Amino acid sequence: MTKSKFRLWALLPLILVIMLPGFSFLLFYIVFFTPDDSSISVWIYILLCFIISFFALLEIWIISEIRQKVIWVMIDNKSICVRAFYGLGSKRQFELNDFNGYTTSRIPARYSGTYEYLYLIMGNKRVIILSEFYHKNYYELKQALSRKVKFTGDTKFEMATELREIL
């Protein structure tokens, strides 16, 4: 039986999910509830709306990342058990022989090289995503899966596919 272990920086998305709404509220409070100052133009209000909208979109992306990639996994001889949201989500269990195979992809990171992601495929859909970025024992998990599930090849990283999965 193989269980996933998280890297320390897997907590970063959780910290951001907690901080972004507070920061947005603080900006909103500073602009709209400070004493009336005629030097604050309408452009400041418009800029604030764009910043808060950007934070909201960033929050949606981070929550999706936590749901899909920061997952707790347990692999035994015949099945794989998955829990999203750092292992706090509902439990989903799959038989390993139900998967069509798995693919891998290398995703570039700006300052730390590239990270490998593994996608377990059922039908034509990516059902489970394992990440070298979030999982400390990624290669151990990959080895446990490779004994039971067929490798169907590498896929090229495409940002459009990643964005589609978020939605």
C-alpha cells in the first residue's frame, strides 16, 4: 500500500485562499470607508474593482488547483483511493483495471525547472492528477501505478487544456 505525502509548499495555495479574501476586503474598506477625500478619483475606484476581480479569479483558480491536484492518494494492489482538498474531501475509490492508462506531462515552472504531472485516464477524461510539485513521494506513487496501469505516453503541456479543466 502506497500513500501520498505532501511537500511543505503544498500549503501555499491554502495560505493564499485564506489571505486573498481578507486582502480584498481590506482594500475595499480602505477606499470606501475612509473619510471622504476629494483627491481620490473615480479611476482609483475602477482600479480597485479590477484588482478585486483579479483576486476573485485567482481564488477560483487556487481552489480548483487544491481540488484537482493537492489530493491525498492511497494505492493498493487493486484500487486507488482519492480525497481532494488535502485529504479532507469526500473519498472516491476506483479499481485500477478500470483505467484506460496514464499519461505524463512536463509542466514548466519559472524558477525551479519543470515538474512532472501524471494523469490517470478513464474513457477520454483525466480522472486523477498526481503532481511532482505537490507530492513528496510522486515517483513512488508513479511506480506503484505503473505496475497496474498501462502507460499511454507523454502529452505536451497545453495551457488551454489546463484552463478547461479548471472550469
